[in-house]
Amino acid sequence: MTLRTVYVNGEYVPENEARVSIFDRGFLMADGVYEVTSVLGGKLIDFDGHAVRLQRSLDALDMANPISKEDLLEVHRELVRVNEVDEGMIYLQITRGAPGDRDFAFPDPDTTEPTIVLFTQKKPGLADSPAAKKGIKVISIEDIRWGRRDIKTVQLLYPSMGKMMAKKAGADDAWMIEDGFVTEGTSNNAYIVKGNKIITRALSNDILHGITRASVLRFAREAQMEVEERNFTIDEAKDADEAFITSASTFVMPVVEIDGVALGDGVPGRVAQRLREIYLEESLKKAI
Ligand code: PLP
């Protein structure tokens, strides 16, 4: 097995030599943020959007950014190069560092440096995904996450449990419901299509401001498709013509079943398929 080269606090090291302290607040308190950037044809998709959201997450948590945007791009590119990633993703995590003792209070940023880690994951067939041809099945579950879902933190236990609930039910993912309305998927934004209208929840603290969401909605509007940003219920979703999700690692992925109810003909919808094509085509043009 070839060992990946990963990036830890300024150094490129083989994955089996990478070390983070047991006192790291990411490990002890989930006091950290992350980003996932996809790689297609060896190039980075939507890098700029991910870098901007990373800064937003850090600012929201009053956490220092240990790396400039230019250097971050360089690290991404170097990891893609040395690990020979053609299709896949780059995971980035920044935590508040390791003060040496466990304490609820944040450590002094002058004496405790943030921890930064990046690694690659190869995913051959990411763009030409069999799941995208078949569509995925989702179940609905209650959204019991915290109230700042717009910050991309590493506290992913409930989304992870949601994914397991879906698997147990023979589905692929879960859509979360709060006060009767769908918030988002465990690791993606959720959409329905009625007629030719694309409906998705508006941005707020209740959902992650997906980078793929922003691009997809822009491309949809440019293609004269109608977009409505509003809440929708799971019953409205089950009654929709189509549904889909978006994320950096799935792009646009059709949903063909919700809680056992087939949508439309039970196959990927026309709008979702078209949006996937447009997204892949346009994002590849701008990939760096
Ligand atoms: N919503 C949640 C909860 C997520 O975890 C993610 C991605 O990880 C998304 C939405 C999609 O965001 P993006 O398109 O930036 O990957």
C-alpha cells in the first residue's frame, strides 16, 4: 500500500508519521472547523468559495487562521501533485490547537497556535458516478443539531448517526426536519423540484451555506431556471416531481425516494440531471 503524503502544521509528512497532540481541542472538544474541496482532472473545484467559507467559520469562532489563502492553495495543489490525485477530494481541518491542559475556556491565542491538517482521498469515478445515474434514497429524521449550522465545525456526531439510521433503513442518506420543515441532508443541501421550479431552504444559521449550492443556484438562474428559496415540508417533498442534493463530494445527486415513497417515476429527474451536467461542465472550466 502506498502511503499518502499529508500536511500537518507546515510540514509534508507520510501519513503514518503525522502527529497531533492528545490535548488538541479538536480532539477533546470538537473545537475545530473544516472544508472539503473536490478534485476533478487533478484540479480544484470551487477552491475560492471554500477558502472564503473557511475564513467565515474561523471568524465566527474567534479562531486564528494559521495560513494565507495563497499558501493554502499551494498546499492543496502540492498534495494533489505528490499524491497523484486525479479525482477525489482534499480534507482540511483547523482546530484551536493544543494548550496542554483540558479547559473549557479558550486558550490564549498568543501562546497556543492553531492546528492545521490536510489530506487527500482518491475517489475514482467521482464525476461519472453510478449513484448519480440511479439516484439515491433518503429517509427523514429529526434535526437535533446545534443552532449554528452555518459554521462548518467538526462536531459531526449527529449527522454521522443520521447516516447510520439511513443505512439501517436501507437508504443512502437522511434529510433532517425541524419545526416541520426540511433543513438539509446529513452532509449536503436539499432541494425539490415542482414543475420547473427549484425549491430549496433559504440561507440562515439553520443550514450550512453550501459552496456547491451557491454555484448550482447561480448556474440554474443563468440557464433561466426558476429558483425559489423557501422552507418546504417533507410531505411537499414526497409529492414533488423531483428532488436532489448538492455537496462538494456529490456535486448534484438526484434523490429518487423519500421515506419509501418514490418520486415521479422513481428515476433521476430531468432538472437534477441537467443541473449535474451544467455544474460539472462549468466548474471544470473554472477549476484551478
Ligand atoms: N450541509 C451540510 C450539513 C454539509 O455538511 C455539507 C457539506 O459537507 C453541505 C451542506 C454542502 O456544502 P458544500 O456544497 O460546500 O460541500
